[in-house]
Amino acid sequence: DFCLSRGLGDVYKRQFMSSKPKLWGSIASPYVARVTMFARLKHLELDIEKAPGGMGSDEFKKINITGKIPALEHNGHVIAECETICEYLDDAFNEHKVAPAEPMLRANSRMIARITDLYVAPHNTPLRPHKDPANRDQAVVDSVAKEFEKAFSYVENFMGPGPFAAGDKPGIGDCALAPFICMLQQTVFPHFDEIPDPTVSNPRIKLWWEAMHSDSEAKAGVEEYDAALREFLVYLNNLMAQRAK
């Protein structure tokens, strides 16, 4: 208030805008990828560092009390939760505004992000023990397949006018959904015929996926996460093989 009252608001704003935010986390996390993809859309550079001591460690909890990634550190403050971080970046850095100006489009984009978190994300983990057809509980697979079918019908229903999740440019909903589609394309769709890839089988989601690959920034974000996840899964599989010995 003092700065603004003295006419120094622009000076303060320039100092605020010049401070580069630090993002704690690993790009192989779909939640971290949501933020890095969003930052790409804003043409905003982030310093990215791994959580000291690892996610959930006492050391990292001194930075983010929840111990979860991502966490954003900016101007002496820490912000948790990927959705909040993205909204903060859009508010704090006014250039290249990502959120649509039209309220309903903003709601559509946020709904896609919310649906991703509530109805898409939870169903990957229960399938992990069932990838081998010889040791598969088909009842579990069938149940999860129904949940994915519902989830993608929700996605289709709440997508706004295309081609993106809400309108003619990517936003928070696109940054939320895309990493999970990449993850499922690597970990679920190739292993379970009961769960088709909606970017192939669903016309609206297929249109969206094509749009994500036609936009240079969105495509770069998708490819960055896809490569990071692939590398992490190789590391994880090798680690599990060593432990099995």
C-alpha cells in the first residue's frame, strides 16, 4: 500500500515480475507436468529442482508442509497443489494470459481439470497388479474399465467448443488431462483391450488430442512429459527387477 500510495506501483510490479519462480518436483509426475505445461503456454521460465530428500521427506516438508510435489516458491512464499500454482502463475504474470476471458470457457477448462483429478487419475493404480494376463483378476479389470468409460464420457460432456478443452487455445484443463493421457498410453491402453484409448475411439477427445499436437507449445509440453515418464518407467522397472533378484 505504501508503494502504491507513493506512485511506485509500476516499480513494484516490475520487481515482482522479474523474480523467477522455483518449482519443486520431477517432470515425470503428471502433476508437476501440469505446471510446466502451463508455464510453457505463458512463455514463462521456471527453475525446476527435485524435492530435497525426496517427496514426503522431513527435509522437503520444511519447504512444503504437505511433502507433496509440485510446490512453487516465489518471492519468499510457497504455494502447494498444481491447480492453485497454475492459477497463481496466470494471475501473477499478466503477459500471455492463459485463462479464457469468457466465464463459461474458464469453467469448462477448470471442469476438465477437476474431472481429470477425480475420475481419471485414481484408476491407473488398481490395474498395476493385473497387467499380466496370466495373473489377472478380470473382475477388477472390468470394474476399472467401467470407471474409465464413465470418466471419459464426463470429459467429453464438459469439454467446451473445440478444438481444445475450452475454445481455440489450450488452458488449465488441457494441461491437466494431457499428462494422464500420456501415462495411460504407456501403462494401461497397451495392456488392457477392455480400456480403449479415447484419443482414438472418442471423436471429441480425438479432436482435442490432434489439437494438442498442432499447437507448438502444447505439443512440446506433451512430448517433454512423455519422454520423462518413459525414462522413469524404465528406471522403475529396472529397480523392481533388481529387488526381485
